[in-house]
Amino acid sequence: MHKHVTKHLMKRLLLLVILSLTINSCAQEKVIDLVENTLNKLKIKKENCFTKFIINQKISESESIILIPEINEKGNGFMIINGHILIVNSKNGEIQSSFSEKESWFSDAVRLDNIEILYKPYKISKDSETIGVLIDYYGNSRANPYSSKELSLFFRKGEKLTRVLKDYPIYNSNGETDGMGNGEIIEHKKTIEPVINSKTKFFNLKVIDSIIKTESKNGIQKTIKDSIKIEQLKFISGKYKNVL
């Protein structure tokens, strides 16, 4: 009888140990909401953000980029947005590196249409970890159609993300029409190539601008001009600047 009771107690004790380990394991593996966690750390309410453009993008097994577009001011047909870009630990949500700026982006008659994170889009130095932010803008005027993509580049160093290129247009399309599709459109498409043999710490960036001018008439579109322009971005006083 004594042996039977002891054996029963041992089984119960073993079950309790297994249950305790399972509970602890589940608690450790619980995935935190990185966006909510980051908002709490920044003391920003989610309802005060342009929520459709909040980004949570994994960049490695251990880290994610969180982009928070905080609404600074909002009115009839316009919005001013503060930008917060952070690299966080994917498991515990701790902020590793960050950049914050008031009045980073605007949305008005030319509407902010999309925000995209580009991880390591270009090699701008031998050892830099580069983050790009690409902003799409769109104007819905039928008489003066407009769209653009603007690129900002950041490099990571310790707790800081430092911006070295701000709102550089890598795509632009604009023109004049009669509102029925007849008219002319000029389109710029830019590609960026790092000049790796540059002797400076930050490489020069070669920009190839492909320019296409098209004419539309009675539903027929034709190219009336096609050209290429070479630009150069040089690192001067901590920023990339356009040098023709």
C-alpha cells in the first residue's frame, strides 16, 4: 500500500514538473507585437498614426525594421507626418538603432501613396549597413498628371540611423493633357550605381537618368524624345549632394 501511494505521488510530481516546464516554455516563446511594443516605447498612440503605412519588416533572424508614420497635423485635404524608423530586436522588442524627425513627409494635393523599406539597397561604403526609405507620391489631376518616387538613405552606426540622402527623386512623371488623355508626358527613371573604386570613405554614386518624352493623340502614343543624362551624388559634409 505504501509503495502504491509513493508511486502515485511520484507520477503526480512528474506531471507537475512537465506542466511547469511547458508553461515556462510557452511563455518564453510568446511572440510580442513589435509594432505595439515600439509605439509604447515611443509613447505614441496607434490612432495618432497613418496606420496603413506602418511597416514591420524582418531583416534577419534576430532583427526587424519598424517604420512609424506619426500624424503631426491633419486638415482638410492635407497631412503632415513625423517619421520614426527603428531597428528592433525581433524577440524582445528592444530598440537597437533609430531615427526620428518631425515633419518628414507631407500628403496634400500630391498624395502620399506608398512607403517602402529597402534593406541594403546600395553599398555606399565598405562596411556600412544601409537602409532605404522609398516614398511614392501621386497627383490625380487629369490635366496635369503627376507621380514620383523619392529615396532617402540611412546608414547604421550603433544606436543611430544617420540619413545621408534625403528625398532624392529616382522616378518622376508629369505632363499636360486636355483631360481626355491627349497631351505630352515626360518620364524620368533613375538607376543608382555605387562607384566602388572611390577613394573616399563613402562611395560616390553614379546616377543614370533615362528620360522619355511621349505624346498621346487620339488614343495613339508615340515616343518623341529618348535620352540619357548622367548625374553624380558625392558625399559632402555628411550628406550626398547632386553634382552634375
